[in-house]
Amino acid sequence: EGAKMAIEYYQKFYKQFPNSDKAPKALFMIGFMRANDLAQYDSARLAYNEFLSKYPNNDLAASVKAELQNLGKTPDEIIQEKISSSK
């Protein structure tokens, strides 16, 4: 329930202040919480893709790309992929 309330807050902020220097972080948090707290991967993907289209040069863009690559994966799956790709 807390995550849903936080997402609503970030969404209201993002819609009211789209040009704020905090807007990119709000959009990132919407995607992050949808993915990691609520397992709403499709909604998270939409937020992340919107982030990359609006803020491709933002400091969080690399984190967004990593989040997109790992959507729905367990920490163990992520580690296994890293191990496999480094061989």
C-alpha cells in the first residue's frame, strides 16, 4: 500500500512539474517502484521508456537501461547472467 501511495505522489509531482530538475527522478522512481515493489513490469517498462525518450542524457539514464535489462529477473538470475557473459 505504501508503494502505491508513493507512486501516486511521484505521478502527481511529475505531471504538475514536468520541467522541474526533480522530474526525471520522479519518473525513475515510478518505474523503479512499479518493478521492484509491485512487480508491475509492463507499467515499469512504460515509465522507463518514457524516461529514456525525455531524458536520454540524465545521470539516471544508465540506471534506467540496467533496470530495463533486468526487469522481472531475480538477483540470482542477474548474477548468473553476469558470470556467463564474463566467461
